[in-house]
Amino acid sequence: TARLHPFPDTELEKKQYSNFNLSNLIFFILISIPFSAASFAGYTVYEKEVKAKDQQMISGVSIPIYWLSNWIWDMFSYQFTAWLLIIIIVSLPDTDRLSKGDALGATIALFLLLAPGITSFTYLQCFFLNKSTAAQIVVLFTTFITGLILTIVGTVLRLINSTSDIYVNHLRVLFCLFPPFAIGDGLLNLAVIDFLSFTELGGSKKYNPFDW
């Protein structure tokens, strides 16, 4: 009879597994966000496509009220997605760096502040689009690129010594104009806060979740 009894995982191995699992969770979250943004774009452009917006203008609805009512409704509908993601993060294992203490407050702030950001970012693109189906595809693509892809690029640039200062002081500020990147970068910073504290502060200090 053959038996296998592996040695218990070391603390370093447990931390590595935890980092890997948490990073995967963040990447899946960044993949899900574009679908919410695309749903906002579809209805907004469809009203322009079938002239429903023009009918409302003729009926006396002012342009600020039209956009404000749409903006409030989309932000309200996004809350279901935001709080669902927060509940998932809190309920899963290996998420202490996102769901404990100050980190939980930072996580909630990121998701709630994403609402006005992603809604406005979507509307900005809708001004240049005239077909609802095309709008959903375009918004889905741009949100995916500026969220997941830019977050990965930013992480790599921060880890390379020759580009770290340029990225942190200049490029990251530019990238943060895109709300999908802002939440991706924020969540990833929380996930690897211990690693960044060690590499950038020398281990003598530790970053606070709200330092960024």
C-alpha cells in the first residue's frame, strides 16, 4: 500500500498561494465590470438611435435633466453589482487584505466611487456612437483594455526598477483618468500591500490601505 503524506505548507507558501488566489479574484472582477458598462451604453445609444431622446426634448425635457436622470438611474442599478462583488470578496477565503480593517473601507470606497466614474466614462463614449449594438461592443472593449490590460501593464512597470518612479509619479496619474484602471490598480495595491511595503519601504514601514 502506497501512501503520500506531503509536508505542511510553510508560511511563505501559504502567502504565495493566497497572493495567487487573490490576484485571480481581482482579475475576474475586472473582467466582469465591462459588462455593466456595456449595459449602460446599450440603452443610452438606443434612445438616440430611435429618436426617443429627441421626442423627450420636444416634450420639454431639458438636456441636463435628461442626462442627470439617466446618470442617477444607471448609478442606482450599478449598486446591485457593486455590493454583490463586495459580499463575494468578504465571504471568500484568502481575502483578508481586501476585507479586514481599513482594507474593507478602502475596498468599499473603490467600488462605490467606481459608480460615477464608470457611468460618466461610458456616457463620454456614447456621444461618438450611433448604433446600440456597436456601442455595447466598443464600451465592452475599451473598458476591458483600460481595466484589465492597463492594470497588468502598470503592475509590471511598477515592479521594474528602471520604470517604477516614472510609473508611480506620472503614468499612473494619467492611467487613473480611466475608471476601470483606477479600481483595478487600487484592488491590486491592496492585495500585494505587504510585498510593496517590503520592496518600496524596505520593510521598516508598512503602507496603509488609504495611502494611495
